[in-house]
Amino acid sequence: MQELFSDRISDVPPSFIREILKVTQDPTIISFAGGLPSKELFPLEALKAATQKVFETGGTEVLQYSTTEGYLPLREYIARRYEEKMGLKVDPKNILITNGSQQGLDLLGKTLLNDGDDVILEAPGYLGAIQALSIYRPSFHPVEMDDAGMLIAPLTETLAQFGQTKLMYTVPNFQNPSGVSYSNERRRQVVEAVRNSRTLLIEDDPYGDIRFEGERSASFASMLPERTILLGSFSKTVVPSFRLGWIVAPDALLEKLIVAKQASDLHTNYFSQRVLYQYLCDNDLDEHIDRIIDVYGRQRQAMLEAIDREFPAGIHHTRPDGGMFLWATLPEGFIANDLLQLAIKDKVVFVPGDPFYVDGKAHNSLRLSFTTVDEATINTGIQRLGRAMRELLAG
């Protein structure tokens, strides 16, 4: 059978995170591994009511095929929200509804990338983007980050060295995996670095609404509108199972993305679009997001306080202002996978940093998610992880 597989699929490894989640089937394991929203916060009753209303008002029409671009009232809602929350003027005709923003990445790869094309991404970078774009066999050029975002000197050098770079992928707000947000100054520097290239800038923003403190920063799209592609999702703010996300792209690119989507699945689940839109009409999304912010904010704070108390000296970690993750770094010479093996023995798991890099090396970093564990469990889990770290550092 192996000889029948395409080179394309053979080059892409399975998701390490999906594999590690198998370990968490043990109910005694405390997991900081999954990048999952809390199911306790899903608006179950409101979605039940929206579903019933869609059936009552839409009848059999809501069970029919639909347009590739997506349900127009939902696209109009997204456009209004961009203007209200970010001051961005987005035309609904430039929005394509996708099966999560993950499909958006796949469609961009399918539409824009040939084998060997140059792609810049953050290091560490979002695993889903690495997987989605790897299918199209680009040459990845990772650029390291600090606590303010992608480093400008190496970015400028990379753009100069690889002048034909087609895509640059970023998660500028509460990045997955690091939790880092780009400062306003760093955003301006990124835009200036990219402005004189032909590179398209992908701004993936699934976490931007989940801010615990501070002010919303400017979007790349407000500074470089003609070359920025926006990706968004309702997975983190409403529910992930609907798989409803979107792309905002210029006319010429959107035309090709629509063709790629037609070849892929004709259109995104129409019934889910109708239910989601009904939910959004009948409920205050910001009120729901405020509840998410309250819960995640307390859980983040519990994790930060536990880390300050339990982690040994020499462990650096980020302090995110929102989102779902933080990032910890062991001293040089120590491997996060070795720490994972010790942690599993003490019934706690996390994601080692390796899958978030494209260099194939072992790394000394790890991602911790605080969204699916309550504050008491966070304290217990971080205590166990701190114990495993001390054992690792002691040799």
C-alpha cells in the first residue's frame, strides 16, 4: 500500500497533539495539552432554540445545497463586526465562509503554492498552519519571535534572501502556541518590512476577541489592506463543532479561492450557517464572550500564579493578555520531550515545542493550555509539572 501514497501526503506527519490527546483518555491525567475551548461555556440552550427557529422559519430550504461563498446574512454580520470592533471596512462579497479557518489555510495553499515556493512563518508557529501548508510542499522560512512578535532583523533578512516569497503567516493576537501578541510598534515594523515585497500577509485571528486585559491592537489589514488576507473563526467564541470560519481576500484572489472550494466541497455546511446566524441574531455575542473572558482570565491567572510558585528557577514563560495558551522554555540543553515522559508518570501532560517548528529538531520549549481545567486542577497540575521539572534539571 505504501507505494500508492502520494509524495505530498507522505511528507506530512500526523498531528502530535492529536496523538498526545489519546493519553488524556485516562481520567486521572491532568491535561494542559489540548487547544480546546471549554465545553462548559458552549451556549447549548441558545443553540437549541436557534436550531428550532431555523427549522420553523426555513423549512426544507435550509436542508438544500447553497452557494459556495456562504450565507450572505452571515457574511454581512462578519463584515459589520469588523467595522464595529476593528474599524475595518470589509465588503461581504470579499468574505468566503469556510470549514473552520483551517480550511482557509488549505485553500490558500491550494490556490497560491507550487512545490518549493517560499513561505515565511513564525517560530514557534501554529501547528495547524504548518500541517495545512506542508501538503503543498513549500520551502518554509521560520523567523524567531520575542515577547513583542516576529523579530524584524531576521524577517528583513529573510525577505531579502527569498525575494519571491509568496506568503507570510502570522497569528498576531495571543499566538498559538506562545500566547505572544505583537506590539503596535512591531506590527508597524512588520508592515514596513513586507510593504516593498510581493508577499501576501496572512493574519489569522481566532483569539483576538478573548482579551483579558489591555487594548485591542491595530490589524495588519488596516495598515496593508491590499496585501493582507484575514482568517477568522467562530470555533473559539461560539462552538468548534460547527466548523465555521472565513477568509477575507481581495477580489482576484477570492475568485480563485471560490474555485478551489468548489473543487473541495462545493460549500460549507449551510444548515450550520443558518443556525449560527440565528443564534447571533437572537443573542448578544459580546455578552457571551465576556463570560468566556471571565472564566479563561481566572484560569490564566491561576496558572501564572502556580507557575511563579512551583516552577524552578531558570524556566522562562510568557504572560499572555488573552487567548488560550502560554509558552514555557527550559534552560538550554534540556529537552521538553524528556520532561513529558517524567510528567506522564506523575499524571500531567502538555505539548512539547517540537511540532511548532519546521526544523525537525528537539526543543526545550512547551505549550500549556489553561482553558479546559479549573483553577484547583491547574494548581495540582502545575505542582506536578514543577516536580517533574526539578527532577529533569537535577539529572
